[in-house]
Amino acid sequence: MDTKRLYLAFRSRFPLTSAREALRVARLGAQQRSDSEPYVAQCIDGKFGRWWPTEYRRNPRTPLFGEWLTDARGRKTTERWCEDTKDAGLRFVGFADELAPRTIQHVGWHTVTYDSGEVYRGAVWQLPARNGECLYVAGFVDPYNESAALIDFDTIRGEPDDDDAKAEAAYRADDIARIHAEREREYQEKWRAAQRVRDLLEDICDARRQHTALIRAIWTGERDDAIGARLRADCREAVRRARREIAKLIDDYGADILTDEYA
């Protein structure tokens, strides 16, 4: 099958693929191959049964890279999420604790205060070499999706098989995992504090409704004044306790726990 026919067939099968990509595939498919030559993913046979273009390796609505993360001042950093490191052309080098076992003597950082739940484990990937230099990037693997990772694209350069460069990347990866794990722990603590504040606000509303019902019962003679007075005092004390606890939570975690971010 010649290049032109392959190109037209490919565009009709994958209309969302760019013309440049379709032409590249058509040229690969038109190349002569011997019967003994092993099949590789980039060589197609005209039926398109064993090859998928880049746009179809995953959900086309899901971008390969996320937005650049920002710092506390809203400035872009060199960190971003990658949904699939293999599709992005990143070669996995190893985990930080494997590349620097003498210094990094753990297998990740917990995202909760107690030893359970998610663990951010630092890792190192390698970009395609440039000018004979190896380019390493650091980050950590998504605990729920091994193909996804958060990566700092501030590259570390080194010679091939340079253990020092790999160790430096491992230290950075472990530090990135630690920082983001601490941020996640802080967020989880604030989220729990925000939920506690909301529960206390509901308790205050319930106490006020009960207090109003007691006053109405006393007025109508349905309840004894002495008993009603004690119950009303209990309601007021419950409100005061809830307010004191809310004030302490806001003092400990900040007023931002009342925002929608922690809803």
C-alpha cells in the first residue's frame, strides 16, 4: 500500500488526528519490511489494528499535562501534574529511596498525621538527552495511579550513568514529596477543623431552637418554670461551649477554614 492511500485511509479512520501525524504514520506504513522483522508499535500494516495515535492512547478530553502549579503569591512554578509519564516520553529512573538508600531511609511521606492513608514517594525520571547530557526531573508518584505523577521540570543535568546527578535528583524528589505531603496534611487538618465548626454551628442552631421551644412551653404552662429555667440555662451553656470551641479552632487554623475551600 502506497503512502497516499495509507494517508487517506488513516485520516478517514482517525479524523481528529492532525495531517502531520497522519502523514508520518503513512510513511512508516509504506516502508518495506521483511517477514522476519519484528512488529513494532510505530509500524502499521494498513489495517490499523495494532496501532493508536497519540491522541487515542487515553481519553482525548484528558490533557496529558495539568496546569502549572502556583506558589503562595500566585506565580507559576516549574511543577505540574503528568497524567501518564510513559506517554509523555519520561523514562522512569527509580524511586528516591532506591537511588540514595544511605540518606533516604524511608519509602515516602504520609499525607495524614497518623501512619496510614496516602504516601507520597519521591521518584526520578529522565528526559531525552540534549547535547550529550542526561536530563533528570524529580517528583513523586500518584499513590492511586502509578502512571501519573507530579513532576518538577527544573532539570538536573549530568553525564550518562552519573550517580551524583541521580542522587541529587533523588534528594530533590524526596524534598518535593515531603513538602506536598505536609501541605496535604495541613489541608486535611483544616478540613477536619472546618467540618467540626460546621457541626458546632448546627449544634448552636439546635440549642437555640430548643431554647425557643422551652420559652414557648413556659408561657403556655406546659412546663414548670423551675425546670424550664434549668433547661434554658443548659441550652445557653451549650451555645457558649460551642462558641468557645469555634473561637479556638479559628484561632488555631485561621479564619479561612470557614471558606468554601474546606467545605
